[in-house]
Amino acid sequence: MAAISIRQLRKSYGKTEVIHGIDVEIEAGEFIVIVGPSGCGKSTFLRMVAGLEAVTAGTISIDGHPVNDVEPKDRDIAMVFQTYALYPHMTVHNNMAYGLKIAGLPASEIDERVQRAAKMLELSEFLPRKPRQLSGGQRQRVAMGRAIVRNPRVFLFDEPLSNLDAKLRVQMRLEIKHLQRSLGTTSLYVTHDQVEAMTLADRLIVMNEGIAEQINTPMRVYDHPASVFVADFIGSPAMNFLAGRVTANGDAVELDSGSVLRADGWSLGADTGRAVTIGIRPENLRQVAAGDADLTLQVVAIETLGADTLAHGFAVGNGRTGQAPNKMKDNVAVRLPGNSQIAEGEKLALRIADGMLHLFDAATGKRLGDG
Amino acid sequence: MEKRVTFGGGVLPYLLVLPQMIITAVFFLWPASQAVYQSVQLPDPFGLSTTFVWLDNFKFLLSDRYYLESFQTTAVFSVAVTVLSMGLALLFAVMADGVIRGASTHKTLLIWPYAVAPAIAGVVWLFLFNPSIGVVAFYLKYAGYHWNHVLNANEAMLLVVVAAAWKQISYNFLFFLAGLQAIPRSLIEAAAIDGAGGWHRFRTITFPLLSPTTFFLLVVNIVYAFFDTFGIIHTVTAGGPERATMILVYKVYADGFVGQDLGSSAAQSVILMVIVAALTVVQFRFIERRVHY
């Protein structure tokens, strides 16, 4: 178990800077998930912690000791790769024992550790096999086993579940969480899958274009996204965005369509008249009588998921951009109960649940102050 | 489902394989059968008639001291060429694999010797080491060493080995480099994180994963040293001094076309044919089965 401290971490390839200064303090035993779209720099970030990429500027410290110039093998870390990176010419047993042999442990202890890890991961019967004789899920577990046996200070996971099918992914997600909890090893986990991010993390680092947009617990990120990017990235279906502006007395926002939404709990006194992007989660909208509606949805498509029914469409008279809605860009989704009887082409009168507004500056995309 | 073009019988399929069959027949089957036929014949001194002598040519060869010596020479020569060219090629490939700046220039330059014909390669090395006019021989003399491969058997062997290996390094280099680049980076990274240093990584991960390439090259290089080095031997030493570099394939030529002993020469060809067939069988057997992980 180890605490990791990252200060002003930067990475450049030639003149192109891809990571623009990340600060984060990770406590011992914490499970941190780094999430973001392709090319946001999350893997590069992880590889710098692993020591596989040189640090351009800033420091990475493990347990208070800077490790910028420490070789990967001396950092006491273990990494699980997306492709598993199992040694194809070695048996499962030898794959797991490889690092221990190099560390010079006595054979009896190596065997004991491998057996213990194999039992934990239900791999005991596969120990004499080669990786190519295993299924994807089993290989994944061997990769985990190789990390566990070394009993490192830090686990690093680089999209370890992306190559598995959906069902196996859910199962392995739970196993990883359970393992991390029982071992208590500090872990950094990179993924582009927001469900993995939400379910595994003690804290999330949401990355976008080389910047950590928000670092916080999953629920805090979900309930108080720091920017339009975070709000859009976390949550499925994504948050709805509408254009509007703060009213003259600063206690409400007015949609382009003319509806006025109360902004209780927001301190907007200094922002009167400011153009804002209003975010509303699909589950914070409910169907009401036409007279009580905050906005009207023109339904374009319906997805019945069983437990829920999702209605997709656009808000009549209101887009995300401040102009007339564009069917493709200004999709508004509503999560309705599974038994809702609605039809395509229908107009739905919707009301926003009290206090469930998210307000962002229309120009910068940053969240406005909400006390 | 397998996609496969099918022909509805008739003559077309036969026409399509005909060119290959003709080439095989004219350039392999016919000469090979001639060699087999000649190997059991003994021509008279004027080449006007031949006598069927059963396996006398072979019996004579196997009791011929020079022929058995030639076997030894060939063994030494091929092992030396194979080890030298593969060893250096692997070293170069590992280094080229690590080069980032100017990588393509390095690779191109390393591939060049392959484009040189064996006889030309021989002449190049001959010029360098010629005892009277060679540049290297000249400087060796300065350093106090009198190089003369025309008289010294060991020096002659060394020179043809170096010349033959030099030409084959490019070929081996290409295959080793491709083999190295086919090893996923993440494996090497995983080994680095597992605590393995550079040499240990090479020994336990990289080299075992290269083993299919290595085995393939081993067979190819032995075949090369056995057969394709004729031009180098011919230009550099012509088998001398005193048969010191007389490898089997050169002896076929020397006995048959210089010594005019066609029966013995044909018998030697047949023996070489058997050797190459055996090598090919070994290669296919092992490459398909053992040398895979």
C-alpha cells in the first residue's frame, strides 16, 4: 500500500504537449479510475506512473519518494495490460512466477504465492497450460494473477476489460473490485467506459485533452459535474443541454423558448443576463399536464429497455446552441417508466425535478457557482 | 466459410498449372534424373561410350579420403558461416530495432550486401585481402602480420567464411528485424515491470519468441553455406590451398568439369540432393510443430 503524489505532471512529444499539468494526491489503498475519451492522455498518464514513458515536467512520488528517474522494475508496481501481455511461451504458472524468480525468492515461496493467487482467481487447474489454451476471461485472470503474486505497492490497470465480451466484463469488474478491496492495494485504473469508472472508483479523474477536468468521487462527479464535458461524458444517456440566460433578478434562468426555470440554490447575482448552458439529466424530467410544463419534447424515437423507456427528441423552440433546435445535435432524452405509453411524433409536456438543474457558462463550459 | 475459387473441370486447371510443371520438369526433374543416371555410369576416357557400373561411383567416393575431407571442410565452413552471419545479424537487428532516429537509413544500408552477387562479393573480399595488392593485407603487414591466404589454409578458410557470412547477414537481419518487430511491445514492458533487466528480457522473452525465425534461418543458412557459396569459393580460393576450402558443391564442379570425372561428379550431386531433401524435411517437420510456443 502506498500513497501517490502527482504534481504538475506534463508530457510532450517533440513540441506537442499532450498532458498539461495534472495535480492529484492519491491516498494509500485508494481505487482511482482515470476516465476519458480516446486520445485524452489517460493511458500516457498511467504509463508515466508505470515508468514506461519519461516525464517531461512535474513529479510523481510514491510514498513520498520521487520516482521520475526510477526504472519501472524498481518502482514496486504491477501492471495489467489491455492485451494482457502474457508470455506466450510460458505456462500460466511460469507467467505468474516470472517476476518472483527475478526477485530471487526461494522456489517454495514462489510456488506457495502462485498457488494462493491461482486459488483466489480460480486458475488452479490451468497452471500447467499455455496462454493460447485459455479463453479471454481466463487470460485476463492470469494477467491479474501475475500482478497479485508480486504483492506490489501499486496496481496499474490499462483498460484491462476492453477485450472481453459484455457479460464477462461485468463479472470481471466485480472481481477486480472485490480483489482490490480485500488486498487494499492502491490502484490506478484507466478506462473509457463510464460504467466501469462509476462502479469501481473511490475517486474519478475525468480527463479531456490532457487536462484533468474533475477529480472527485463518482457521485459527486455525477451530481456536480465541473464542466459541460464532464456532464456530457458521465451518464447514459448523456445529460441534456439547452441554451438560455440568467434572468434580470438572478434567481432563475430563461430558456430560449420563453420558459423560466427557478434556480434555487444557485447564486447567480453577479451573472444576470449571462448566456448559460442548462444541463438536465434524462431521469430528472417527468411527464406532467401541459399547463405545468417547463418544456415540450417533440418525440422522434423511442427506446424500450424494459425497466425504462427512453424518449428521444428535441425541445420545442429550444436548442443547445441558442438557435432553433437541430434534430441531430440538440437531442433531448427523457427516462420514463418502462410501462409508459408514448408514440413517435407525440409531444410530451415535461417538468424538471426541483433543484436538478446544472448551469454552465455558455462560453467556457465551466459550472457556475452553486454554493 | 472458406472462400475458394473452383473450376468446373475441363482443361483450364491443367493449363494453369502447366507453366509451373514445365519449369519444374525442365530445370529440376530432367537434370536430376540425368544426375541419377550418370551416377551409375562410367564414361570412357574420350567420352564416346559409357558403362553401367552399379554403385561403384558411390563406393569409390565413400572410401575416397579427399571426399571425406571435403565433408569435414563443408561442416566447418557451414557451421562457421551460419553462426557468424546469424549472430551478427541478430546483434544488428536488436540494435536497429532500438534505433529511432534515421532508422530507415540504417536498415537500408544493412540490406545492401544482399544485392551483391556471390562472385562479386568474393572479388570484393579478394581485393581487400589479396596478399600483394589488398588494402587490408597491406595494413596487416604494417601491424606485423603477414596475411597470405593463398598459402595459409586457415586464413583461406577464414576469408571465405567471412565473405560468405557478410553476404548473408542482410538476409538474416531482415528476418530477425521483422521477427523482433512482431513481438508486442507490451510483452517487453510487462517484463520490464516484472523486474527483468535488458539482457534478462532478451534471454527469457525476446529470444524464445524469435525461435521460429531462428530455426527457419538456421536451415536456410545451412543450405546457403552448402550450395550458394560456390561463387565466393570459386573467385576467392578456388578450393585451395591444397583443398583447404574444397566444400562439397565446389568438389562437384572441380571433379566433373575440371577433372572430367562425370560419373563421380554425378554421384556427388546425388548425395547433395539427398542432404538437401533431408534438410527440407527437417525444416517442415520442426517449423510446423516443435519450434512454436
